[in-house]
Amino acid sequence: MAGAEQLNPLEQFEIHRLIPIEIGGVDVSFTNSSLWMVIAITLVTLFLTLSVRRRALVPGRWQSLAELAYEFIANMIRDNVGQEGRRFFPFIFTLFMFILFGNMLGLIPYSFTYTSHIIVTVTLALTVFLGITIVGIVRHGLRFFAFFMPQGVPIAMMPLMIPIEILSYLSRPVSLSIRLFANMMAGHTMMKVFAGFVVILGLFGGWAPLLVDVALTGFEVLIAFLQAYVFTILTCLYLNDTIHLH
């Protein structure tokens, strides 16, 4: 029974209280998920701070990586939002780095992938959704609701098109959160399943699933980056729609 529990591929997603805290009957305990979020934020801060500390004319390895990350997000915003999106760079850059480091850290053995939990991805998606909606209302006022009335559509079709547009708009946080959560959870589950086969088959028969697991690890590194990229670029596209009412 104990061996079966050790090979349970879903065990890695369990939340454990590290510091029990309860305020007004609400459980706000510091968990393993919280710990790895703090670790991710700390590493991002150290990476960016130490990378640009010297500000060398000829950048070193770490400074080049930091500048590459900066330019990558800056170009993404410029290409998908335009110059008006520059003011949102700090938020979008922070979002990308938080998701990327969370995905990458989850590949370390005995770590915890907080982006594999739907509550985390839903919170991120709702933050993006509500923030962009507020930006649209503040920027355009009541004209923002013209977003749900596509141009060129006959008036007779509006009673059908408006509910469809509203439903499509409200589905954005759902698609954002589920895409990230599902990809991270599925990939880590698959890796744990093949790792379990290595243990069960032993030294002579475990080489095949071991090779598969190594290949999956490389694939998951790519997925970790792609999912951070997809989440961020969709945020840029949604922001562009709101700013320009497309």
C-alpha cells in the first residue's frame, strides 16, 4: 500500500500546510504552493537585480539573459498592442516571469508546480480579465460596450450576435486558466507515470521508460516556456482588443 502511494502520479499535486494560519475562520495557511511561489518571486528578483547590477557595456551571460527577456516582452507588446501598451509592460513582464519560473521550477525533483493548480491559474486569468475590463471602461467609458456590437453586422442580427460576443468575452479567463493548468498537470502526471514504470521494472527493464521520461523532461521544458508565452501573448491580444475596441 505504501509503495502504491509513492507511485501515485497525482500525489505531487497535493497541497500541504507548512504553517497553519486561520483568520476569522478562514484558512490562510502558508502551504507548499505558497513556498514555491515565494521561491519563484525571490529567484526572479535576484536574477533581474544581479544581472543588471554591473550594467556592463559588453553584457555578460546573465545580463544578456535579462536583456533578452526584457526585449522579448517589449517586442511582444509592441507587435501586439502598439506603443500604447508600453505602460502595461511591468505587469505583463511580471506575469510572464512568474508563470515561466513556476513552470520551470516544477521540473525540479521534489519541487511543487503551482501553475498545475486551477485555483492559481484562475486567479491569474481573472486578474488579467478584470484588469483589462477596467482599463477598457476607464479609457472608453460607455463606448467600451460597443465592443460587443461587431461593426458591419446587420441590425436584425444584433440580438443573436451580442449574446455570442458577451459569452465569448466571458470565456476568456476560462480558456486562459484551463489551458495552463491542464498542460502543466498532464505533463507532470505523464512524467510521474513513466518514472513509476522505471521503479517497477527495475534495472533491466526500466531503461525504456527511463528514456521516455528523459525525452518527456526535455519536452516539458519546451512546454513550460510555451505555456508562459501563450498566456502572455493572449493577454497582449486581449489588451489590444480593449484599447482599440477591435
